[in-house]
Amino acid sequence: MEKIIDESLQGSALALKKKNANGKKLYIESYGCQMNFSDSEIVASILANEGFDTTQNLNEADLVLVNTCSIREKAELTVRKRLEKFNAIKRDRPHMKVGVLGCMAERLKHQFLEEEKIVDMVVGPDAYKDLPNLIQEIDEGRNAVNVILSKDETYGDVSPVRLHSNGVTAFVSITRGCDNMCTFCVVPFTRGRERSRDPQSILDEVNDLSERGFKEITLLGQNVDSYLWYGGGLKKGFEKATEMQKATAVNFSQLLERTALAYPKMRIRFSTSNPQDMTLDVIHTMAKHKNICNAIHLPVQSGSNRILKEMNRLHTREEYFELIDNARRILPDCSISQDMIIGFPTETEQDHKDTMSLMEYVKYDFGYMFTYSERPGTMAERKMEDDVPEETKKRRLSEVIALQRQHCQERTQRHLGKVQEILIESTSKKSDEHFMGRNSQNTVAVFPRENYKVGDFVMVRMDECTSATLIGEAVGYSENN
Ligand code: SAM
């Protein structure tokens, strides 16, 4: 969520405005993708009604929750270290309770409670509405667990509180779960089957954000292109839907269009797209509406057809190129970003070269690259040996990162000399005298503050750049302001 994995936010504790009637303190820490951070906002909202104010001070917490990620082993190790720390604090504050939420909770279930005995409560990503009951259980001295995955839970009726908010940009969940069954990925096991959220509840949330002064939303899902609302239920249940449900169904392109038309001044982004599900009508919709940003996050994971097949990615490199060519024809100004997995089982030097040559073809604006991490229970773990030596993975990863850096620089430079609309998000990290914001393509720009303020849409002339940041000067407000 961007995307997604903002390293600076990993493990950060979230704090909300105090509700006067609330007496108990909740400390909630989040790891992993933007979906998890978004879920923590739902959890904080549910618990605010149960008498919990959020705190960023662990030592005053009555309840500690850690929203966890299972995508790579390292993410799980980080959480385990944190749980040890929480248990150390618990020795001095025995009334403090500790709960694990999210993907690790789903994956390890009872192991945390029964074998390791390091937590009081284990709650999977579809069970947050059960938190009030589960908390009552632990208050009465029992361990509590709910890891039931749901067919229809989308939390559409919970109005998430905005934690960590700059008051300008927000994430809006539109789907939960994933049906893709990529062989490397734990998500279908931890987040369950794919289901879409009622478009009306999405529009209501955007309306609320708009009324509160937010200027940009990112529609969020593991695979947004596969969004399909036909009255509720699993995506895979669509075949059995009635004729009426089929005729009135809403797909992603339609949802995007409805949102863009209803809120013409709201900037709209979306993440993540999957090449096998992304259709050209989405790109045409992007081209039609000025307020939909020109940025597509389109993970490919590998440039080798053989590896793509082993990963159960249902497209070839040639089909991916066709999609990229079409996107660039319809939206020449569009940025394209990637996720890449390096060192998937059986990856050869030739497969690696194919990844590098695919990157040369696309020249991505940004990328998120990681070495393969074997995840228990996935098809790759069950059927393939994790046989690429760690040094080889690391060497290939560094080559891929170096190439991406070079492309990022080239792609950033193409904005130089242009005057572009920037939405101001905050003061620049490096200088109080400067603001930071993003252009439509999601490239960060910094410029002197003058008399502008956070939340303004400003036209900025791009004068210089580093590899990933534009440096410019404001020349006036944009017409969107
Ligand atoms: N659904 C999107 C897709 O695959 O097109 C991305 C969502 S996934 C939660 C985020 C990223 O984590 C993936 O794109 C992939 O690059 C990375 N990832 C998933 N499983 C991994 C694994 N076992 N090892 C390393 N990286 C992994």
C-alpha cells in the first residue's frame, strides 16, 4: 500500500483521538502490507466502541495487539521478537493482555496459545467483529481464538478510523482475500477466498473522506482488477448467480468510473493489479477521467516464462508485454511499477537474464524486489525444493535492484522541465522549508513551501531530480484546488 510496504511505518503504533468515555488503553502495532494497516484502522474503530483509547506508550497499555504479516519469513521473525518484548513487559504488568491479529494468527492458529503460550488471544483477519467477545473471554481468564475465514466479511459496515493520517490521503479496501493461488504465496491461506465489498459502502466511505477534507484515495485489494460485486458472496460463486445478479454486477472498471464521476475532485489510485486480471477497459477508464492517477502497480514476479508457469502466474512474458504496450498506447504518460521475486525454486542464470531483459523492455518507474522466501503450506513449499543458494539469490537481487535504480532515475528524469500537479501531503522529511507531495505518476516531488498548505493541489515546475525525487518550484494553484 502501496505501495503498500512502507518500511518507515513497519511496526509503528497507531494512536487515535481520545474518546472521553473510554478508560482502557489499546496499543496496536502493524506489520506488512497496506491491507494490514487498513485492517488495524477497522480494529481500532471496533475497539473504540468497547472502551479502548489507543496509546503509543506500551507501558500504559491494557491490551496489546500486533497485526501480523506472513508473506516472508523475515516478517514473522520480526513479530516473534516483538512478542518476546511484550511478554517481558507483561511480567511487570500481569493484567496486560496480548493478542496476535492478521495473517500470522491465521497461519499459526492454536500454536501461539497452546504450544508457545506467548499470547492470550489469536484473531484471524475475518474475525475482528468478534473482538468484543474474545476480549471478554480473556478478561475472564480464558484464552481466546477465532481464526474462522469468512465467505462474505468485508467490514463494509465498519467506518474505519484514520490512524497515522496526514488528513489528505487514505486507503479504502474494496476486496478481501485472494483466489489466485500463486504457488509462492501464503495470502490465499491466511486471508481466505476473494470477496468484494458493496460499491455503495465504498462510495459512502469516499464521501465521508471527501467531507472530512481528504483529497486522494487508494482503492485497495490483493487483486483489485478482479473486483466483482453481484450482491455479496465469494467471487467464485458468481457463476451460480441469478441472471438479475449477473446483469447488475459491478466490475472494477465500473467501480472506478462510478467513484471518479461521483468525486471529480478526489484523486483516485488503486493497488494491486494482477496482469492476468487487468483488462483494457480499466486503462480506458483511467484515460477518460482526469482524477484517476496515471499509475499502475503491475507485479510480474519473474521475466521467465518457465518460472511464471511454476509460479502459477496465468500469463506469459509476451502477454505481459502486450498489456504494457497497450497501457502505454492508451495512457502514454502512465507510470508502471513492479514486484519481483528473485531466486524462486529452479531459477537458472537464464531465467534471471529473462527477468533482467523484461525489466529492460518495461523500464519500470518503481519496484519492490525480494528474494524468495519459502512459506509453509504453499504449493511451492510442498512440491519444490528451495534450491537456489542464498548467495546466488542475493547476487541476483542486487543486480535486479541496480537495474531498477537505473530505470527509476531515467523515469524520474522524464518529468524534468514539465509543470505538474502535486497534491501536498506533508512537510518534507529533509527540510521544514519544503513540502512533499506526489504527481499523478506517484513520483515524490519537493518544493519550497511559500504560502501553500498541506492538502493544496499545486502546479510545480520540475527543475532537478535525484533518482526517485523531483525538486521543483510551485508556479500556482492547480484548477483542481
Ligand atoms: N496480489 C499481488 C500479486 O501477486 O500480483 C501482490 C500481493 S502480495 C501480498 C505482495 C508481494 O509479496 C508479491 O507481489 C510478491 O512479490 C511478494 N511475495 C509474496 N510471496 C512471497 C514469497 N514467498 N517470497 C518472497 N516474496 C513474496
